[in-house]
Amino acid sequence: MSFGRETMHALRDNKLRVGIAFLLVIWSLAPIYWLFVSAISPSSELSAYPPHWFPENPTSDRLGAVLSNEQVSSGAAQSMQAPGVFFRSAMLNSIIVALATTVLCVSIGTVTGYAFARIRFPGRGLLMLVPLMFQMVPPIALVIPLFMIVQALGLIDTIWALILVYPSFLLIYVVWVMSGFFASIPRELEEAGIIDGANRWQVFTKIVLPLSKPAIFSTSLLTFLFAWDEFLFALILTTREAKTLPVAVGEFSSQFGIDFGMMMAGGLLASLPPILLAIVLQPLLVQGLAAGAVKG
């Protein structure tokens, strides 16, 4: 009887876990599904009540307009004659900015994180905490000072403005993550390299970096995604030529209103690269995030 009761409890617990997991999957995928439905729905169905959970007359006109040089055929008068040109330019800007930001943050943050993890020097704790405290400042409070600095440098509406600004709040994240990971690597491995005649830099490049590939990869991926999705500073520091995808998607509008269908189509295409990266590289991402969880 006791065994049967335990079995019933186990089955009930499994059903509860499966139910919770199912609800979480629905909760996570519902926005993506609605994004897709809105992108392929005619304008008349987008404003219909009750809403159509799947379009009766799906169309790919918006996706075609975003990807080609054609004009938009929709109910709203569009301010852009060829949104595809604008969208592709914004995507190229996003790729350049995200890649450059990732390279800068990871290359500098990896070396800095190793220094904080292995070298004891005066003010080490303060230098780790002060930048983290500045992360608590609302980004909107930094917009005007950063705009004035970028304007004084003559970099308004250039991708260089974003490449210089993004590391100011992403670099400390890389430093913290990499420092925690380096602290989990046994010192004995480095001491063995020093005994064999290697200097500190050789130990770092020949021993520590190969062991740190999962952490470097996951940190690079998350930094890339943060830079890819950033909206506020890109909105303020760019006007036309250097606009990134989050800003470009918000500009599928006209003087008479907002074309939500075009915004959804642009948002759907803009979200595909991060989603594909997360799906394809998920094992390496999880490995990197869990690598420094247990010290030693």
C-alpha cells in the first residue's frame, strides 16, 4: 500500500511539472506567435474584433516589402517609399554595431576579469563595485550627457557613436562574469605552467583561455544580443544613416498613424537572428553559463 501511494504521489507530481512546463512554453511562445500572425494578416483583420487567432486571408506582402525594394501596399499611407532599403541598411548597422561591441567588450573584459580574479591590488573591491553601482542609474538619466559628449566628438548619426557608448554599460557585465569564471579555475593549473617556465601572459593564453571557451562564448553571445536589442541610445544618437533595427522597426509609420502590420513584419524579421542563434547554440550557451557555478 505504501509503495502504491508513493507511486500515485510521483505521478501527480510529474503531471504538475508537465502542466507548469506547458504553461511556461505557451507563455513564452505566445508573443512570437502573435508577431507572426500580425505580420501575415491583412489590415482589415488586424483591427477586427474579436481578434483572429489565425488570419483568414494570410498575405506575405509586408514581408516581401521589407525584404525587397517594393512599395508597401497597406491600408495606411506609408512615409517610406521602399522600406526594404531602409530595413536592410538598419540590419547592416545592427550587425556592425553588435559585432564591434562584442569584440571590444569581450577582449577587454576577459583580460580585465582575469586581472581581478588573480591579482590582489589596493582598491580592487572598490573598482569592482563602483561600475556596478552605476548600472543602477536609469539609462534615461544618461541620455543628455552622452548626447553632448557624442555631439562634441562629431559622431552623431554614426555607428561609431553606438560602438563607443554600448561598452560603457556592457563591459562591466563581461568583467563580472569572466572574473567569476576565472576564480573557479584551480590555481594549481597555472602554477604548474609557471613551474614549467611560462610567464603570466603565456599561462593566460595557453592554459586559461582554452579552458574559458564556454564562458567566453556565452558572454559573447549575450553581449551581442544586448547590443542587438538596444533601443534608447540608438534612438537618441542616430537620425537616419546609422539607425539600427529596433529604431527602424518603430519607424514603419505615417503621418496618419502607425502601420502595426509593417512593424510586426519588421519585428519578426529582426527577431529571427537572435532566435536562431539561441536555438542553434543553446548547448554551448548553457555550458558557459553553468561553467563557473561551482568553484574548484
